[in-house]
Amino acid sequence: MSVARDDLPAVSRRRVRLALRAARERTGLSQSEVAKKLGWSLSKVQRIELGEVTISPTDLRAVLVDIYQLTDQARIAELVEQARVARRERYWTAPEHRDHLPPGLLQLLQFERAATTIREYQSTLLPGHLQTSAVVDATLAWFDRMLSDDARRVLRDVRLSRRERMITRSGGPDYLLLLDESALWRMVGDPAITADQFEDLAEVALRPNVHIRVLPMDNGTLMGTFGAFVVLDLSDQPDDAVLYRETYLHDEIVEDTGQVAYHRDVFDRFWRRALDEEASRTLVLARVFDLRARMAKTLGQDQGKES
């Protein structure tokens, strides 16, 4: 199902909060002054501007017109509609996703739909949306004591559906993956599963919107200290972007412009140090050939013992 950018609650909430903060700063009012004029608590104003809570369309119109003296009716109508969409989070998100997906990932699923460019760095494994079904199963099996069967099923379905949304659908975002070379040497599942995975990665790398570079281990030591992260550009404006970070037990969406810009800059610097796309694909295929050669050698030795 196609989802328009304007139908995404997380994206709409971001648009509204940024517009409110910009309008307040333009008038020179402090958050305390705005709260006093509206009869609100300071924390309410702060939480709205941080995107922690939504604002009702009625309150938004009052703030824009009465406090910030906005007269552009088209802009007011646009933001009021965004406020309505922002309050549909519960209806937009499938119940099983609310039950089994972490909060950062729930937002990421929406920002991915709105993104124009996605930069992703991975130091250990391929991103979930690039994993084959066999690798998804092998990866989720590591969490055997932490995940219920329902949670495992939901996470599996989400990983596979994200592949279509980000990589294969028409009009998808430009996707740049910076992959640490060490990820090519990690076995997931067995040699056959791993070989199939890297062969699939080499095929994906041929898609016009996909750009994959491998960062050699002797150039990627410092980069590895950052851990995995994703920068999602939501338009051609440099500040209109979010950062997603994920660790073993925690994930988060970061909207602080300084942190987003810093991670984008780090990504771009190491992107230039990485192997180019053709050389990276050749390295991935070399790993496939190495795995298949080892499998053939092992099979030949086993057959020799039987005879």
C-alpha cells in the first residue's frame, strides 16, 4: 500500500514542532512567555516543541494566529492538517507492531517512507532490510530467550517488508550503505546461508538507487567506535533530517540538528575513504566464491572418506 508523506504521524509531528519553534523564535518570545500567554505549563510548551506530545488542531491554530501572528491562511491550514495527522499515531500503527517493536523502530518505519536519501553505516552485520529470509531467521534465533514466537514473527515480517519499501519499490530513496569489511567475514547461519546472503547483496548493489561501499578494516577502526547508525534526509534542506541509532537492547530517533549533522559528516568522510562501488561489489563476490569453494572442498573430502 502506498503511503503519502503527509499521512505519516511521526513525520507530521516533526513538521509541526519545527514550525512552532521557528515561529516562536521569529517573534523573539521565550517558551515561558508563550506558556504564560496561553495559560499552559512551561513543560507543555517544551514537550510540544520536543515532539514528545502532540498539539490539538484547535490549540495549534490559536498559537499560530493569536500568539505568533501568522496570517498566511494556506500555511495555517497546512499545519492544522499536519496536527490532525500527528494525532493518528495509534490508528496508523498496527497493534502487533505496538506490542512487539521498539519505539525507535516504530518511528523509523515512518521516516523511511518520507526519506529522500538514507545513509547507513553498519560495522557488524548487514542491515535487517538487506538480509535474506534465512539470515533473518538465523539472526533472530540469537534472541531465543528474549523473544516470544509472536515477537519473532512480527520482527521477521517487518524486516522483509522494509526491503520492498526501501530498495525495490519504484520511487524509493537513494540508499547509501557503508559496510565495515569485518562484516564480510562473519558467518551467519552456515556457509551456504552466508554465501547466498552475499550473493544477494551483490545483486542488490546493481539497483540504480542503491550504493554500497566497503570500508577496509585498516581504514575503519575509528569509524567502528560509532556503532551502527542511519541518517535519513527528509528533503533537500540540510537540517531536515533525523538520526537513528541502535544497540543490542536499545534504539532511538535523534532529531538534534547538531548530532544529525555530525553523523552525516562522519559518514561522508569515511564514505570517501571506502572502496568505490565496483571494487566493493567485487570484494563481496570474492567472499561468495571463497565460501562456495570451501564448501565444494569440504564436500569432496567427505565424499572421498565415504569411498
